[in-house]
Amino acid sequence: MKKPVFTGAASAIITPLTQSGVDYEQFGRLIDWQIENGIDAIVAVGTTGEGATLTDAEHKQAIKFCVERVAGRVPVIAGTGSNDTAYSISLTKYACEAGADAMLLVTPYYNKATQKGLIASFEAVADISTKPCILYNVPSRTGCNILPETMAQLSKHPNIVGVKEASGNLSQVAQIASLCGDDFAIYSGNDDQILPVLSLGGKGVISVLANIMPRETHDMCQNFFNGKIEKARKAQINLLPLINALFCEVNPIPAKCACAAMGFCEDYLRLPLTPIEAGHKETLLKLMREQNLIK
């Protein structure tokens, strides 16, 4: 029986950046605040953490810093996926040695691998990993979808323990649950589908919303697990406008803006990402004020 890396809410945490590089002082503040406010796990240098534009040295140092700052308080999941399987293997080896608790492996992007290629790539990384691996299926960003039948085959690997499912296709989520069984952890990759995925047996969410509302995201999951379904449902509906605003432009543009408004970072992103448009920013900040996140 495979054990879930976590249950509940994991924050797909931003990486505070300045023109000089990673702002580790702010990164540490954000990590501590997340844990103090009930987050169940932290995902470092994934999509929201701008892993795609960090240098190799920055990527590794950010993983190492996060592991050391968290100091075992919650699981740390390192984003070590790549469109280059050899690089993903190298990064995964480093993250295992650095003490990360699990890996998050995004579908190889741009290459648009066949299902056979996906299996070969993920299994090659999982074979060398000394820690559990969570797949990350996000076809809107990668141009490639892990089919349920492929997921079923990958779930047989002892080191592949779950998936962050961000296809947005609930029928696909149900099919994955049916084919992979109860010991394969399904996490929602979409904040607007936390409750639907939990209702299909999901173990939680890897969340962008949790960057600014860790307690509320955790509580939504925990209320569901505790049988307080209506309370969890109301939270999902209540937070939907803010969730939508956090995705009004490509992630992590709005998330970085929101975290900056709360004092956790500069509103600075690396090209090709650019700061949020003025109109979108106004809407986002208005919704944050309604949730008492900022004044």
C-alpha cells in the first residue's frame, strides 16, 4: 500500500525574485507564514515558483533552501520535471540528496511525447529517485495529456505514488481513480475544482490560492475529510471569484502580484513573463480586500 506524500493542501509556492536573483529572506518569511497558517505541504520551484526561468544553480539552491527552512515541519515536494529527461534525472538526484520529501514531475513540455514516450521518461526518473514521485498532468501548458490508461501503467511503479491532475477534465479524473485504485493519490491541480476532485477520492490539492490563503485552503480540504461537506462547498463557491482572478493571466503573474500586495515579494517576474495588466490588478486587489487579505 502506497502512502500519500500528504493529504490536504500543498502550496505551489512562488519564488520571490528581484533583478539580483532569488530573495531568500522573503522566501523564508513566506515559507514560515505558510506553515504557521496550516499548510500541509510545500511545492518548491514548480510552475508557480517560476522554475522554468531559474538557472540550474538557482533551481537547486531554492530546493535546498526550502528543505532547510521547512526543517521537517511539513513535506517539501521539489519540482524536478523537465522536457529533457536527462536533466530531470540530474535534478531529481540532487533534490533527493538535498532532503526533499518527494518530486513533482511535469509532463515533458514542447516535445509532445507519445504515451509510450511519457511512460519511458517518467519511469526513467522514478527508477533513480530515492523519494516518491508525483506526476503533474497539465496539458494546457505542455501540449501533452497523460491518458488514464497510461496513468494506470505508471501507477504500478513503486516510486510513482500520485498525480497532480490539472487537465480540468473531471471525467478523466474519475477514470484515473477507477483504473489506478485507492493507493494512487490524486491531487487537484485546479483551485476551482478542489471539491469535485475530493469527491472522486482525491487526497487534496496542489494550490496557487494557498500562496495567499493557506489556512482557508487547508480548511476546505479538512472540512471535506471531516464530513462537513456543505461548509467545504460554501468555501469553494465563496472563493471562486478570487480563484478566477488568480488565473486571469497566465500563472504565476497574478499570484506574484497578490503576494507582492501582501508584502511577501516584489512584483517582479522574468521574461517572457511580465507584470499583471492594470485592469486585472485592480480586480484582483479588490477581491483580496473583500477577503480581508489586504487593506
